[in-house]
Amino acid sequence: MAKRHEIGLLLAAEDDWPTAFEAVLDRLGPVKHAGETHEFDVSRLIHEPFDLRARDDYALVIDRLSWWYNVPREWLKKIALMEEVYLLNNPFTFQAMEKHSAYCAMIRLGLRVPETWLVPHKLPPEDRRFERLQERYYDEFDLDEIAERIGYPLYMKPFDGGGWVGVTRIEDPQQLHQSYDASGARLMHLQASVEDYDVFTRSLSIGPQTLVVQFDPRREYYDRYVFARDFVTTELEWELVTLSRLVNAFFRWEFNSCEVIVKDGVTYPIDYANAAPDIAITSLHYYFPWAIRSLVAWCVFCCVTRREMEMHQHTREYFEIGDDESLSYEEKLQRYRALADAHFEAEAFEEFRGTVLADLDEVVADYIASPEFDQLLVRVVRASEPEELQERLIVGCRERTQAWVEEQAS
């Protein structure tokens, strides 16, 4: 009898990648491993009251929602603690280790994070007791002095934000105070800007699979992922991949994106805590099939091999490397990469990918070339994009995804 695995999708408004994920898994069909046959079902989760003692049948859940909403977040914690359901992103560390904590940890590990300050809320908490606390233990601070120490231009951004919300570029003291006043009750970072850089990169990681893409945040969202090759050297690409896998292995995240600026051959990580990384077809276009293929491969591997989710971090083994002043930056990266590859079972995954999932590349290429996928593309664009952009996006995404198919065939 085949062993069945239920995969749950915890979604917001997105429909493109979930539909593609479901279609590819369906086309892939049962897989055989170690003498067993494995079949997969996919369901989209409904939000409802739940009994803490109730049992769920999910083998794995892909979470795209709980960072913003408490009900699904608490349900994920429950199924992780009580039923050991596999979650691609650890809900305990993603709640506690927002961008601020991630900066702190990576600074200690020796990464070249631009100078970053946290500043108190512009508007204090609405609590009468805070007034006494402020009187006794808060010193007046000079926002302009902090900005001068960091240097202009700089960025102000929420300490735990996402989706570019609340991020402002600041050129002078006037903009500094305007942005700070507008921040209200949000807790903010001030971070130095890396000017005149060579390339801005975004790396999408799914398990031990990492795709490094040239990224241009100044463009419209549908043009930010630049279709380019050889924009970094082989050595720099290895470093960028290592930085992404280090972050994910350290925090026990498996579905995340990392932004790193490269200037004069030096890497500057600036953003690497993305609870729901962008995998929209209108954004990724050419790279969309890679994301779907990688997501399917990792989910199947985790289910079939009964990979256990690690809820606890092993920070000490990373900090021992980061604190060792006898090691060069390059030596630390080598050791971090070894830890990350071991955590993600990179070697075992590659073997699984080449044997059990030997047909996956062809399955994905056939799907992307199919009328079924084209209908999905058109439906998604018509439903979610401004009318004046729809034809441009349909044609552009169609051309770029088909270019990926042709490249696979060659």
C-alpha cells in the first residue's frame, strides 16, 4: 500500500504558485523510495477555531501567512509542538528573530552588515506607567547626532518589517525628521547606505537550493528581477549562496530570501528575514519555474525521508566560529557552509533529486509549456494587475517562462 502525505498550504491572496505547485505534484505522481511508494495530496487551509488536543493529518505545511496573523501562527505552533508536523519555516524563531535579531546574530558571526542603529519609538506606548518609566530611565537622545555618525545617505526602516513597508531613503536632516515623525509608534532602524555599488542581489533559498539573481529595487516590481548572467564571479556567487544558507541554517528557516549588495568585490548583507519571500509569477517570470521545481523537490524529500523539523537552534556551534579571531572571513565562511550543508542534508538531497526525482525537470518543463499554465498566467494577471499593465505582463511573463523551457530542452 502506498504511503500518503498531506501537504497543507497556508495562504494569503496568492493563487499563482499554489496552483502551479499543485499541478506539478499531480503530474509527478507517486514516487518510489527505499522500497516504498509515496503519494501526495495538497489542501489549502481554512482558518477556524481549533481544539488544542485535536489531531491533524498533515505531514508538512508551507506557511505564507502566520507572520502577519495570529490565528494561523498559533495553530502552526500547536501542530509543531504536539504533532511534529514539518514546517518549512520555524514559527518560533521567525516570531522571535525578526530583522533586528537577524542583524545582531549575523554581525556576531562576522558578516559585513552596514552600520545599523535602533532608535526609540517616536510615539511611546499608550500606557500611563510608561510615563514614569520614561522619566526615570530614558535619556534624551539626539537623532541628528546618530545620523551624522552613520553618515548620509541612510535608510530608515522598521526593525521587523517586510514588503518594503515603511522604508525610506534619507538624504538630509530634514528628511530624517520627516521620516521619524511619520514612523509613529513603529520601532525603527537607521542603517547606512552602500552607495555606488556594483550589483544588488537577491537570493531565493528553498532548503539547500539557492538561486542568486540580480535585483534592482529602483524598478517597478515586475522588472526588479533582472534577467542577467555572469553578473558576479564564481567565487562571489559561492559566497552569496553561503550567506543565504548560513542565515537559514542558523535560524532554522527553509523558505527565505536574502538581499546582499556587492561593492568592489565585498558583500554587504542588508535584508535576510523574509517570512513569505516573493515567488509571484509576475515578479519572478523567468525564474518562476525554478522556484516551483525547487519547492516541490524539497517538500517531497522532507516527506519521503521523514526529515524531522528542528525547533531548536544550535547557536553555539556558529558562535564558536564567529568568535574565533584566529579565523579569516573566508575560513569562517567555509566552516559555516559545512554546518549549513550538514543541516540541510545537502548531499543526501542531491542524490535523492537525481534518482527519486529524476523526471522532475521534465515534468516542470512540460507543465510550463502547457496551455494549462498559460491559462493560469492569464487568469492571475487579469485578476490582480492594473488593466493598463495586463497585456504587457502577460506577454513578458509568457516569453520569459517559455525561454526557460527552451533552455531546459537544450
